[in-house]
Amino acid sequence: MSDNGSDNGIGTGDGDGAGFSLRKATGGDAEFLVDMLMEATNWDPGREAVTRARVLAERRTAHYVEGWPRAGDLGLVAVAPDGRPIGAVWLRLFPHDDPGYGFVAPDVPELTLGVAAAWRRRGVGRALLAEAARRAAEHGHTRLSLSVERANHAHRLYADEGFETVESGVNSDTMVKPLPA
């Protein structure tokens, strides 16, 4: 599923009129993907933040970003008008013996999404999700999966974007979105 699509940015914007664009994630974005994994992990300001060192030391989290990009990865970066990256979404396939938190099957890419705090609730996450789903379908995938804590505001975004809960844990749900053929 390597993304061989155009590198052209996709123009979009937020409700404030301050635009942003989307572009393909490259190997040069690996550190930024770690930053966005940190944003996704530490979404709740009321909890003690998980450190970058811990995220990268624990297999269950580190495997979302290690070796980016590897064969089969697909990702997008949202970029502010001044050129700063402000969010990212990426898809990665995991095997049965090394599953992600939202694993449903080895042929279903798991989605990870992170948006810088200052850009949340401005359409960035929704734009990243929609474009990732479009590109995943272009690459022949029929479903996407993810894991999200129910208290996270992103849970509602995922449901609004067509993800349905297929399994529930104590605090989180595994959600799947069917993609058009």
C-alpha cells in the first residue's frame, strides 16, 4: 500500500478562514509522527503525560512509528500556512503476533491521528481522516481500524466519519470504517 500518489498538496481550511493544506508523509516526517503520536497519547490534560522516552521504549506504542515509512505505510501531514506541520494521520498494517491497540486483522490498516493542540477543532483531523480513507480505498483496502478512549473528543469525530465500534474495553473502543470499493 505504499502511497505512490501525487505529492501535490490538497488545499483545505478551517472554520476561521485560516487555511491549511495536506501533503503526503515522507521519511523526513518520522520525528513529526512521533510528535503526533505523543499528542494522541496525551490527549487528556487532566492525566499525567506519558513521556516520549516511554512511548518509544514500549513496543505497543513504538511500533506505530518505528522504521517510518515501511512497505505498506500510508500517511498525510497537515501543514499550516506558514509551512509548519500541524497534524498527521498514518496507516500501518500489523501482524497477528504484533498487533496494535485497534487491531482487527492483518489486512486492515490501523489508523493513527494526531493534531497539535492549537489546531484542534478547526477541521484538521476531519480533513486528514477523509483524505486517508480516500487514499486507503484507492490502494484497495476495504476497511480501516483504530482504537480510541471513549472520553476522548476524537471518539465523536470518528463516529461522525463512519467508524463503528466493533469491540469495547474498559475505557476504549476499537472502531472500524468500511471503505467504498
